[in-house]
Amino acid sequence: MSSKTATEQTALDVFEGKPVFSCAKCATTIVSDYPPDPWNLLGGGFMHLCEKALQDELISKSFSGREGRAYLLHSTVNIKLGKKEDRELLTGRHTVADIKCVGCDTSVGWTYLKAHEASQRYKEGKFIIEKERVVRDNNWSVDDDDDENSD
């Protein structure tokens, strides 16, 4: 019998065999092409569920996180939202909330809730996942030499 709770076990196993980004600390899936049922038991009020194809999730692979390179994504799974706060980032002031892995409570990035400059509004509702906080599983092909963008 596993020592994981039912939520942890489901969070870790539901994406088995699918292309994913996983938490580097506990291997919980953070981004996947698997479209889970939005009303599934994990849903509650604390998790944003992916409903798009994998190729559509990745917007940019050259953003900057707190600890280096980061990915900008349309959606994530198995994350908890932190407290909303205003932050001065490389491209201006944004209202953001940190996102944490549901499996181990490690911060993996943030979500943009509001951009205060019109040119940055395309980020609203999107997610930054820090490259150092995730691992790519199941043959993702992300070519790190592409576009140059910031924050």
C-alpha cells in the first residue's frame, strides 16, 4: 500500500505515459496534453486544469524567472495559487500570484493576474514555469535556442 494520500496518488498517476513537464522535486505533473475532467475530485478551488493540446500550451521558452530561464504557458495542472501581489518585473508592474506544486508545495513559478501596461496584457491569465523547477518527460521537444523574450 502506498503512503501517498489519494490526492497525491491521483496527482502523480493520472498523466502516466503522457508528454509532461513535472515538478523537479516530487515528479508531480505540472503541464500535460492530457485533458482531465474539470469536475474531477482534484479540481476544487485550488487547481487550474489543462484543456488544450500540448503543442498549444507553450507560448515562449525564453522568459526570465527568479532563478533564470522560464517558460510562458497557457495553462498548468496540479498547482495551488499563492497570495495575489503587485510585482515590478523586467517588463513593468504586474499583479501576480505564485504557483506551487500540489505534490510537495514547492514554488514552480507564478501566474499573471493583471498587467498594468497595455503592451503586456497578453500575459494575463498565463503562467510562468521556472525551467530549474521542472523536468521534461516523455520526449517533449523544446528547442532552447529559439525566441528571445524577457520575464
